[in-house]
Amino acid sequence: MSDETRRSEEQREAARLERERKRAAERGEAAPPPAPSELPPQAPPIGAGPPRKAKPPVEPPNSPQTSKPVAPRSSEDAPTQPAQPLRKPPARDVAPAPPRKVTDDDESPSGTVRPPGATATPPQAQSRRRSPGRHALLFGIIAVVLVVVLFFANGIFEPFKGDGSGAVTVRIPAGVNAGDIGTLLSDQGVIGSRFFFELRATIGGDRGKLRAGTYKLRKDMSNGAALAVLTNVQKGAAVINVLVPEGPAREEIAPVVKKQGVSGSYLAASVSSPELDPKRYGAPSSVRSLEGFLFPATYELLKSAPTAKRLVADQLKAFKRNIADVNMSYAKSKNLSVFDVITLASIIEREALFDRDRPKVAAVFYNRLRESISLGSDATTRFAVRNWDQPLTVSEINSKSPYNTRQVSGLPPGPIGNPGLASIQAAANPPKSDYFYFIVESCKKGGLVFAKTLPEFQKLIDDYNNRRAAQGGKDPAFCR
């Protein structure tokens, strides 16, 4: 074979391999070995003329300009036939490349050329990345939380309110909490909400600084401005403290408060008041006074005007606050009204000196009412004859007054005094017991002793009388 023929075959083979390399690059396969023309030059055969310059390989139109290595072809692909005219080799059967798995992490820039067989990002993945519904829900929750926070912040701190206007005198009684003070201020138009006032006092650490007293405030004040006045004792108005003891009736209270500087007639002021209607608590129309509703406590009155009318109004407000917290369900189950409970409590208050005895006294009265036995309380007889502290005479004990519970069964027509909270709670919820009698126990400084049967009670009476005789007729409750 001549040198010219060999070079022609090498050129055709080089062109064919170059085409195969380009097709392999398009399919992503390994490139074939370099064309013979790319191999190191060999020495021409002896006697051959000077080497001729090889023509560049002919490339098919529209072929790619880049290529990747392809797997080397087997020796079977090498031509064994004589040189043929340049032609396109037949296409080979090549398996398509497997599709590339696309995940949510595929962040290829727009326009990136993907390998053959690769698929685009699934629509589900695109929707997961965008999540417009999820974003809208998140924004909605944030908006609701923001509105709630702003609502509470405005209610607590009230940035658009100031020191208020006008003038309001507020009396804060002893023993009330921040919520009760908030109710008083709200009722008089000083603040807008008890709830936010109490919350503001809690957040600001002012709950423990609130003190009883009489204060000069304004209408429509902010919670902070009102607390600033109430927690500054120096800003309180000049007042006097008036003590109303537990138990006494109106006639007994009148001289007591008079001595403490209260002006005006307490008896006249305690007949009626716009602050409270006894009928709302079950009182019959025959009731002619506020007896029983004049809550005992220590009250502060303005030193410039310590009137009986003001004192009575404060007592009635205190009664309404305290009675609202008493559970009346048991008393109602026994067909007792609130007025009946107050009446019974006024008797308990007179009979029991210590709080520990009040529930047992209440149980005795409930048992006697159930069995239609007269209450037999000397305290009701004393109220009837207006004998508060002297020994009862035979004629007083035999009086025909409806308040004489020795002679009349059941409850008296109304309260015989003004009970405190402990007696009201005992009258509303007595414990279960079998006691029907009680008497002052000897040497117990006013404590009571109880009996279930009449013989037991008679023995207690004998012991009481013997002790009194031994002490020369003096009260045996206090032994020498």
C-alpha cells in the first residue's frame, strides 16, 4: 500500500473518530481514544518521499463545538476494507442516559442546560418553595397576636389618657383588694375598667402599696395616674377613723359613732338609704329600717364632713360587697332567704363571742328550726325590751313581743343587730351536728359548751349556777 493511500485512510479514520467523539459528548459518554492523527508521528517508510501535509478532518454541519471523552472503541470498529469515499457512518444503538433525580435542593440558575433525560423541577416542589397559603396564614396569626397585644397594652397603660378632669372624692375601706378598689373607682367614673386597673397594679407592683383612706381623684383618669395617687399616702385627704363594732343594733351604734366625731343623727340616717333596698334581699314590707345591713368595720370619713349619712352609705356598700361572696345555696335549700340568713346571723353574733363557736350555734338553731322548737335565745328578748346588758327580769322573759324567741317559735321578724362576715357565713352554711343546746362554759372566758339532750343540758346549767354561787353571784365565765 502506497503512502498516499495510508495517509488517506488515516485521515478518514481520524474524521470518523472525531465524529464519534462529538456524538459521545452529546450523549454524555466517555470519549474514544484520540484519532491516529493525534498520536505521535511515526517515521515514514524507507524510500517514501517527504510527508505531505494532512488535510483537516471534515466535520458534519451543526456539530457541537465541545466534546467530552468517550469510552474507547473496540478493535472491531477499525476499518479493514479499502478506502471508501467519505460518508457518514451508520448510527449506533446507544441506551439513553437515565433521568437525573431532581430534589428540592436543586437550585440551578434559570437557563442552565440540563443533561439529556433530566426532568424539570416537579410542580409540587415549586409550590412547596413558594407556599403562598402558608405565608398568608402566618401573616394572619401575627396580625391577630399584634392586635391582642395592642389591645391589652392600651387597656393597661392607656397612653392616650392623662390625669383626668373634675374632682371625685373616693373612700377606700380597709381590707379590700386591688379588684375591689378597681370596682369602686370604675363605679365613680375615675377609671374605665376594673380588670385593667387590677392588671396594671399587678404588673407595676402596686398591689401591696394600696392603702385604705379617702383620696381626691379625677374623672376619666388613666390607671397609672390613679395608682400614683392611691399609692402616695401624703396625697390622701384628712380623715377620721370610725369604728363600728360587730353585733350592736342601730340604737347602740348611734352613741358610739357620735363619740368618734360623726355628725348628724345616725338613727335617722339608718332608717332608709338609696344605697340599699332590704326588699331585694327578701325582707317583708313590714321592715322599717336598715337593721342588719349596716356592716360593721372601721371606716374613714372626711374630717371636713364626717356625717352619719356618709357613714351609713359606706356601711351599706360594704355589706353588698361582702354578701356577694357568701354561698347561699344551702340556706336556700332550707327555704331561707338572704334576709332570713341575716336575721339568724344577727342572733349568732350576739350569742357567740368567739368565731370557733359560731358554726356550732348556727347548727343548733337549724336543728331547732327543723324540729319546730323555739330558739330560746335571750338575745332576741333583750332586743325586744331594749335591755342590752342587765339581767333579764321575769316580766321581760315573759314578754309577748314577736322577738321573744322563748315564747314564739321560728325566726324573729327581722335582725336584732348588725352581724359580721363570720356570723353571716356560719348562718348560711352550718356544719352537721346533733346539738340542740348550748350555754356559757364555766371559766372559759365566754366560750360555749354544747349538749345533744335535755338531761345533758340541765347538767351544764347546774354546773353554771353552782360556779356562779361559788363566786358570789359573779359571771362564772371568768373564774378567780
